[in-house]
Amino acid sequence: MSAEQTAPAPQTSFGPFAFGGQADPYPLYTAMRSGKRELRLGPFEVFLLSRYDDVLSAFKRPEIFSSAAFRESRPEFLAMRGATPAQIEQFKEVMLTAVPTVLNSDPPEHGRYRGILNRGFTPREIGRIESRIREIAKSLVDDLLASEGPVDLVSRLTVPLPVTVIAELLGVDRAHHADFKRWSDAFVNQMGRAGQAIEATLRVMGEFNDYFASAIERRRREPKDDLISQLVHAETSEGRLSPRELLAFTRLLLVAGNETTTNLVGNAVIALLNHPDQLARLRAEPGLVPDAVEEALRYDPPVQGLPRSVAKDVEVGGEKIPAGARAMLMIGSANRDPERWRDPDRFDVERDTTGHLGFGFGIHFCLGSHLARLESRVALEAIVTRLHDLELAGEIERNPNPILRGPSRLPVTFARG
């Protein structure tokens, strides 16, 4: 059985938050790279930057391709899906859409936010918790081997590993780890919802706000050795983070701290199942696992694209993009551009992946890349060395967010004993 569903025919339009090709978007990307860049998405003019050189150039010019689109896009697209004005106003308040973070800000404020967060994500700081990450992974795989029949690798390994790690880093009570993932799912899946589904999302995210507002206040009174305490007491030349900024940052860490690794490992396993020669290569030489992680970031990145606002008129690849337009930096497409990569649709664990954009580029290069890489290496090492005769055991299900790409269900069988 193939480790991926049959790819749909390329579609005629693509919207940042409205796309039905989760099973395999890459044929569509191929068409995009040689076709028209511009499309209409409701009232918005959107330009799709799908070629490697164009996406890289946009990353290098944040003064033109502004990250403020993150703050603007969510309420706008909810309106397109039929949300009422009252729902949109409530959404803005609960989801903190106007609050800047490292993800949705431009220089100079971006530098302030990144400086605060960077202290907890240096290679040295992440290296300190490697033994704990390996301990968690070993326990999860031990449980897999002790179980019977097919297992869902997502719910049993690729979700609980990063969720446990980031929850412990933040200082979340163990009793709330399941809530942690539920909150993250509500945030990730928000853009595909309207009507009553929006109300449900807002209720769940209200729980998140209540929990972390209380946690932030407790850390203000009694600091601990965790990331929340670091954020609460971080001082810069411009002062500390405000209460709403602190909430927005904990939410960003919640999502980025687990979704990236969950999707990266899941996509890597699917790629290996679809390329059994590469899986065999890793089994024979587990030392190639770090290279396999980088190839997974190139081949099927967990973040497929990033929205940008165009701040001034610009020319990209000979085509003019007007100020005020929206752009999507299509990372998934850029990483498969045959002008940059030889045989790009092949997964090759020994490929030179230098220059891939799986974690972005420049000032918005993923702050948690060291943690995601470490967790993914540990997980893949355990999978290829301990789960022998790994095979797909059912249909893969994809999460509904077309930007954060990964499986929500990955049933597999493997040899025990």
C-alpha cells in the first residue's frame, strides 16, 4: 500500500487558507512555478512566490515583504468564510490578533522580541535537555513495543514527544499536558472554521488565556526555572513584555514548540515509507539520521508557506507586484524547484540540502530550529533502530491546515520481539 493518498489533479486556484490538496500539493506547485503568480482570493490580490530564488529574495527583504500580514490575515479570511462582525471582534480579542510577536513583526520591534526569546533557545540551552528528550522518546517507544496490533504513530509518538518537551520547558503542570495539545489544535485549525465552529475555537482558546494568565501572574510573584519565568522577567532597553504580549508569546511557543516537530517527523516517516531504499539506508547507517531530518525539511517541510504584506511596489521575476498586495512565500514549492535542486521530487538522505528553506531564512529563521532538529533526530533514530519492518497499516489522515503540513493519523505496523 502506498504511504500517501493518491494526489489530486492540480487546481486552478490556491488561497493561503483555502486549499484542498493536503494529500499531495506538489503537482500544483510544479504548475505554479511555470504559470501565473497572481490570483484573486475574495477581495484580495495575492501573489504566489513559488520559485526558490523569488522566495529567498523575499525573505531577504523584510522591509518590502512585511510580516504584518500575520496580524491582518486571520480576521479578514474569517469574514470571507461568513463569520459575523461580532464573532470577528471576539476572535480578535481572544486570539490576540493585533499583538506583535517575533512571527508577525518587522524591524525594529522584531529585534526586541527575538532578543528576549533567543535566550531560551540557544544550542547550549537546548543541549542541556537532550538527555531528557531521549528519556521521553525511549519511554514512548517502549510503550509502542509493548502494545499489540497497528498503532497510530502520531498520537503515540510524534505528538506526545514535543508536547511533553515544550510543556516542561514552559513549566506547564503535567496534569494539563493533554489540554496543551487541545489548545494547540484549536489554534492551528482555526482558519478552516466558521459559525458555531468559531465559537468552539474561541471557548478553547479562552481556556488557554485563563490558564496562562494565571501562570504568568504566579511566575511574576514566584519565578521558576522555566521559559514563562524568563519571559515575565526579561528586561530590555524598552522594558518588559506587557501582559498581552506575554500571552501572545506563550501561545506562539505552544504552537511552534510542538506542531513543527510533530509534522516534521510525521512527514519524514511518510517519505521513508514511500522510499524504502532510503529507510533501509538509515537502518544500515543511523548516523545519517541528521541528514535525513534536513532532507525531510526540504522535501516536505512542516511549514508550507508564509503570508506577507507588500509594503512598496516591487518587481519579482520580471513581474510587478503593487504596494498593498498580499504575497505567499511558498516554501514547499521553493524546496522542490528543479532550478535549485537536482531530481527534487526524490527523497535522498545523502543529498546536500544546504540552502533549503524549511525553517525560513534571515531575521525570521525559525527560533526553535535547534529544538525541532534535536527532537526530530531523537524520534527518527528510535523509529529506524527499534521499529523494525515498519509498514503503513491504513489510511493516512492529514491535518486540515494547508500551511502547517503533517499527518494527523499515521497507522503503522512493525515487528515486535
